[in-house]
Amino acid sequence: MNIPDHVKKILRRLSDAGYEACLVGGCVRDMLSGEPPHDWDIASSSTPEETRQVFSDSRVLDVGLSHGTVAVLCGREAVEITTFRTEGTYSDHRRPDSVAFVRDLRTDLSRRDFTVNAMAMSADGHITDPFGGVDDLKAGVIRCVGNPEERFGEDALRILRAIRFVSKTGFSAEEKTARAMLSCSPLLQNISSERIFSELCGILTGRNAGHALEKHASVLAVVLPEIKPSFGFEQHSRYHRYDVWTHTVHAVQAVPASVDLRAAMLFHDLGKPFCFSIGSDGHGHFCGHAGTSRAIAEKALTRLRCPNALRDRILTLVAHHDDRLPRSEAEMRRRAARLGADTLRALFAMQRADAAAQAEWVVQNRLSDIDTAERMLGGILSTEECLSLSSLAVNGRDIMALGVPQGPQIGRVLDLLMRRVLDDPSENEREKLLRAASELLSR
């Protein structure tokens, strides 16, 4: 992975001016991993004022002067340059109370969170790695720089960042780091709900989300206590091979990695421990668990300040995840009209993931049924059949023309006509529907 020319020019210009300058953090880690960096962060021994002088012929933005950061504009690209620094105490377990600029690169790297983020690269590709980040990167290990309790005590959000990194990469937390993540997890109560939710979204959408949820469930239960009752809760069902939490972990991993699907999968069965009963057949049953899971999800997502539109989407998916598959085209049309085709597709994806995390004998039959339902929905959508009032061949004005005064009765008539069309799409013709409306009104 090559350093872009405009970034090299900035590094060399600082170096030519007598300052030490290098790439730091995530971009170095990503380059060494063969991943494309998302941004290019530069650390320099120059103070913000000195950096401004070096780039006096360029546009320089103040993006974080209190922390020593400015941004140099190169065309449409903005490259951040931060002065080497050390940090004071973290009284709120989130941000340093003070920072002090230093001239030494190692001192700057020593304040960073994990060894794989505490490496630096010069313009010619030389790596500075005082804490063994290269070896940890090769070994797939997340390790704190220095004392892990101190690192997490400074900024508790680093605990969730570690789990997010595990989810993204499949790495494992080094033993001392993992122990400190758990022992320091109560400090997460100092972190804002918005930041916690943002990190949870990153954890859920990682390509190794199941691994992260399995390994760090007890830590996540501090910020999401709703998951704890599912830990080890046996289902006593021939349809299931896992306890509720292990099933959830596998189901999350199996569903496509979008926030709405992964979050819905996380919550979909959390109501089961509260709905459990043993039937006369000796098997476990969970009547009404979808509604209970929805209520649990609503409480958690509201507390975490999930955006309203996303919250409503997740709650809809949780509430309907266990719905019986439509068996006829008329039933499919009614379902699509009520929930929307996009939501139906998402529910089919959830049911695939749910089945994949059940007993092995269930999987093939269940997946075959979902295949059939998806083909049925695809066929309906391809013919552009009427699935909403906006596609109905008549509207409210037409019903008013039949003598119905403006008011709720118009909506009731349109709803009845809509049901007629959903049962038989050939009925969606203006004259047919007007006759049907007249018959309804005459009754």
C-alpha cells in the first residue's frame, strides 16, 4: 500500500523544515494489514503555530487546537496534523483534563490505546514500533499499550473500541487486556448513550460480530443488560441446538451486516426467558416472545438514543421475525401491503439467519420454504400489482362523488376496496371498483 503523493509532500515538507513527522494510528495499521486506509493522520514535533508557518502558502484549518490539531488542505483533501503530545489525568474517564506538547515521538505513541495503533511510518516507509504492534498485528492480538487498567481508566470507551476491533478483524484480546476490559467495564456507565450506541453499531456490523459477542458478552451486558437473562438459557426444544444467547450469536453472524438487521437479530429472542414454559409434550415453548422481545428492544434502543427511524425499523423487524410465512399469493400481497416489500425481504433474511442457528434438521426444510416465499414475492413485484392505496384505481374524490361526505367513511371504503384488490388484482379497474363501492354503500 503506497502513501499518496500529497501526503508524502506534507511529511517531507515538515521534515525539510527541521521537524519530525510521520503517519500514525489507523492508517499505519491498515497499510500493514493490506487494508485501504480511511484517512491519513500525521503526527509532528511541530506545534500548531509552527505547522502554520511551514504551510503559510496553503489553507490551514483549526480543527482541534486545544489538542494540537490543524488540517492542511490539498485540493479537496484535508490532512490532519497533530503535535506530539502527552496527556494529563482523565477525571471523567473519557477525555484528558489537559494536554502538553512534546518533541518526542515515543512519548506520543505511549499515550495511545492499543499496540496496533501505536505505530508510526515515515515518508520513506520506515516503521517506528516501540510496543510490538507489528508482531501483535501478525498474531491477530489486541493488546493495550502499557497497563491496560490505566488505559481503560483514562478512556472507558476504549473497552468498546477493543470489542469493535475484534468484530472487525477477528482478532482476540490479549489475556491481561481481556481481564481489564471486564474489570473496568463498570466505567462504561460514564460514557454517553450516543457514543455507546455508535460503538455497538460498529460491533454488530463487523464481519466477525458473532465472535465478538461470544467472547465479550459479560462486558457488553454492562451497557446492554437486556442480553444477560439469555446467557445459558436452555430452550428445551427439538428445534434448537443452542441456548438462547448462543443461538442469538450465531443468528447475528448469519444475517447480512446492516445495522437494522444485525440489531434486530440481537434483540429478536431476548424475550424468550420471560415467556418460557414446558408444554404437555415436554418441550419448551415461548408463546408471545416476539412481542416481549420488541418491548425489550424498545426500552434499550430508547435508552441508547437510537435515531427514531432506525429504532422503528428494528422494532418492526423484531415484532414480526417469527411470523408464519405467507402460503398464498393473496396472503403475500396482504403482508406486503401491510409491512412493505423491503421489510418483507428483511424479514426473510432474518428468518434465514434464524433457521441457520437452529437444529440442523430444521435448516433445509425451513430454507426451502423461505426460497418459495421469496420467489412468490418477486413474482408479485415483477407484475407491479397494486399493493398500496396510491396504486388503487380509485381515490377519495371518486368515493365522495358517490355521495359520501368527507370523513372517515371514505377511508373505510377505500380499505375495503384495497382488500378486494389484494385478494384479486384483476379487480383493480376503475369501473369495477366504483361498482363495488356502490354496493358497499348500499348496504
